[in-house]
Amino acid sequence: MSTHTLSAGVPVYHQIAQVLRRRIQAGEWGQGNQLATEQALCREFGVSRTTVRHALSQLKQEGLLSSQRGVGTRRVGEPARSKYVSNLSDPLHATLASDPRVVSSEMVSARGPIADFLGLNEGELLFKLIRVHYLDNEPLSVVESYLPALMQGAIDQYPHRSLHDIMWNDFDLKVAKSVHTISVSRAETHVANLLRIGLGDPVMHVQASTYLQDGRPIRWTDNFFREDRYQYTAEFFWEPPQSPAAPSGSQQERS
């Protein structure tokens, strides 16, 4: 009987590979130590040996495991690295010195909540820019930005300058604030490919809604971060509590 609850919407072998990947990265199996047998993994996850072998094969392709006849499967990957951290008081990538690279830029039709946020009719054109941020030459995040159509005019500048700089100086779009909504989601095909992770692997999704100084919405952004490389820290400052309100009416002193 399985000791794990597996999701119906994600291939089972992907989910098993994710569990085993975390065990390896957490150092639960040391360098050269033999892993649990295929039979034990079959019992633990309640799946067939074919499914377990498919999961192990995925980890071998990633260079985390190796197998040898008569020896079994062993860990060969490096220990997990520390996660990069961004503080809530800073933009998502500002303190990390990441290297953003433009993947694509195109005009697309406004749909659903993005159209509603930007005040566009369904089907109106807007500018979509996709960039991947790299650290140590490995992908950290995929950033999908949806912007007014006029910003296609700076298409030659996006590989060289920040989006904030272009909006502010080239289009006189004075950005004032953004609201971040954080959730955990599963990597879809295009995100998984760009981040070099498995389909359905967990990613931190930060949806940012950006507004101008006059309150107008100007930019919708979907940020997808590799869960194993990034964490988001919020810092709050607490004020002293207000004094309790005096009770209504006052009790007369005894004479």
C-alpha cells in the first residue's frame, strides 16, 4: 500500500522522481551510498516496477544517479545548493544580479484576466515579452510580461536594458507600485523546458500587477521560479498596539 498521495494530473513517474530528487538533494543518501531497492520503492509508492524504473531513468539522465550490474543504483549528484533569496522590499530579481535573456517577443490577443486588468477588449492586441533569468549560467526564472502594444516599438532595446528603464525613460510610463500574488503551481511544458526541469515539477508562481503613478494598470507579469533555487522572504515591521479603548461610562468612586 502506497505511503504517498499522488496527484492525478501529473505523470506518476514524474512525481516519484521529484520525491527521490529531494531526498538526494537533502543528503539523505550520501555519496556512493546505495538507494532503496526497486522492490522497496514499488511498495512505498504502490506502483509497478516499470513506473519506478522510469522515474529512476529520469534521475540518471539528470546525472543524479548511476547504476551498475551487481552493484545497484547509487547517488552521484552534487549536494543541493543554497537557494537564492530575494527580500519583499526589493523587486524580485534586483538583488540577485541575474542575467536576463530575451526568449521571445510578439503581439498576442488579450484574453481573460489579463485583458480585464489592462482594460482591453477580448482580442485586442498587446505586447508579450518572455525572458529567462540566469544565475551561474543556469535558469532561475521565466518572466512573461504583458504590456501595451506601443511598447513593441522598443523591441531592439529589451535584450540590453531593463523593462523598468524602458518604460520610464522611453515611454514616460512612471511606474509607482506592483502587487505580488504568490502561489505554488506545476510547470507546464514551455516553462519546464526553459527552466530545465521536469514537466509538472513545482514552481513558485509570482503574479505581479503593476500600476502607474496615476493609478492606471500598465503591466501584467507571470514569474515562474525554480523551486529548488529561489525563495522569497518578507520582512514586516510591527508597531506597538494601540491602548485599549476606555470602557463606556465610568464607575463612580465610593465616598
